[in-house]
Amino acid sequence: MTTTDTTPPADATEPAAVRKTTGSAPAPGKEKSSEGGVLNAFSHGILILWACMVVLPLLWAIMSSFKDDNSILSTPWALPDKLHFENWSRAWTEARMSEYFLNTILVVGGSLVGTLLLGSMAAYVLARFEFPGNRFIYFLFIGGMSFPVMLALVPLFYVMNNMALLNTTHGLILVYIAYSLPFTVFFLTAFFRTLPSSVAEAAMIDGASHTRTFFQVMLPMARPGLISVGIFNFLGQWNQYMLPTVLNTEQDKKVLSQGLVELALGQGYKGDWSGLFAGLVMAMLPVLGAYILFQRQVVTGLTAGAVK
């Protein structure tokens, strides 16, 4: 005797709506990949737009520095008919850009060295040694970052005047160092905390003093952080205009930012636009060169302090 199995298949017992929903559900991996593709396309589009907003004005300024005044006003977007190098020579000599350039190099170079030296020493002590008042001093430096420099201009002017530092190169260097120290100490303190303590302890066991351990062991290890914070300070000090305008009013002591403003305002109705663009490009070239030269170290220093 034979029996027939009349049990319906498993698929037949499920409702049609359930079978339809189950069969059309996409895989989880495909959902994530599609969302990631949309986010990547959006982020790349924003980066391309930002790059165009930064690069195109820069290229336009460089192109305009090699054109004459009539071409700048009549055909501002066209390429120059020929390269007018006399714009650069006129801005360098007649507009006294050479003097402003030299003054800026002296002030920014001296302040950058002093900022990195003092800032690294203070950051190393705050990061490696525990003593009463450590956190208070650290937060005092952080508070200096939030203090508006405009509120200190009037008392700073009188202090500099009483100390006979007004309209002097070394006085402006000291002000730049004080202005840049809070951010430098904040940045380097976090960086020194990521460095291994075993290397410093081994140097101390070998008989090295604290000074020798800092300058010969820890400071070379902190080179990426020093380069990163040095680039940021260089950008801020090179483009500084408010402090030298208040504290540095003598003509032979003025820096590049003051010279560019005088070049723009001193034209009157003459309109030496080609010389102005040439002076503007002169002021931008050192900043661009410094970043292009040290861009890898800047990225390394920013990421090294984030991972211990």
C-alpha cells in the first residue's frame, strides 16, 4: 500500500506578501556600499568646490601681476599679451617692498625661533613633570588663546612705550612671541604626551641631565609637531597687521602687511593695479613656498598627536 505525501512545500505555506518582501530585500553590504558611495561623492564634490574657490583667485592674482593696467581693467579674465616683469621691479623698488620684506623676515624669523624655543620648553615641563600648579598654568595658557588681542592694544601700547620698545624690531618680536605662545604650548603639550617616556628614562639612567635630555633626545623626536606649529605661527605672524599698525608706526620699521596697505592707499587716482598685484604675489610666495616645502611634515605632526 502506497501513501501519497500531501504536505505543501515550505514556500507555499508562506503568505505571498511575505515571500515578496523577503525576496526583494537588498543585502546589508549593498546598502552600506551605496550610502558610502553617495557620501564619498558628496565629500569629493565639496573638496573640489573648495579647491576652486582657493586656487582660482590665486591664479588670477598671479596672472594679473604680469599684465598692464589697461588689460586688468578691460579684459580681467584674459591671459596677458606679454609678461610685464616691470610690474615686479616697480613694486620692489618704488613701492619699497624690498624694505618691508626685509623687516618682515627679521621680525617673523626672530619671533618664530623664540616662540618655538620657549613654547617647547614650557610644553615639555607641563607634559612630563607633575608639580603643584601644573594644571593651573596649563589652563592659563589655554585661556590666553581665547583672550581677544584687540582688548590689549591700548595697555600694550603704553607698556611698550614705557619700556622704550615702541617702534623697534626687537619689541615687535617680543609681542609676536607673547601673542603666539598660548597656542604653541597647547599644541606641543599634547604632542609631548604622546612621545614614549622610556627614551627619556634611558637617557636619564645614562647620566644625561634634564637639559641634555630635552635638547638632544626629546626635541628631535618632537620635530613633526614643531614643524606643524611652526607653519601655523609663520602664517599668523606673516599676515599680522593689527599689532604692527599700533606698535610700529615708523616708516623704516614697517612690515610687509603695512606696506601692502600703503601701496593700495597711496595710489590715489593713479591706479597702479599691476604694481599692487605684483606686491600681493610677493607677499604670498613665501607662505606658499613654506607650506609646499613642509606639507608632509604638517600632516604628520597633526596626525601624530592624535594617536598614542
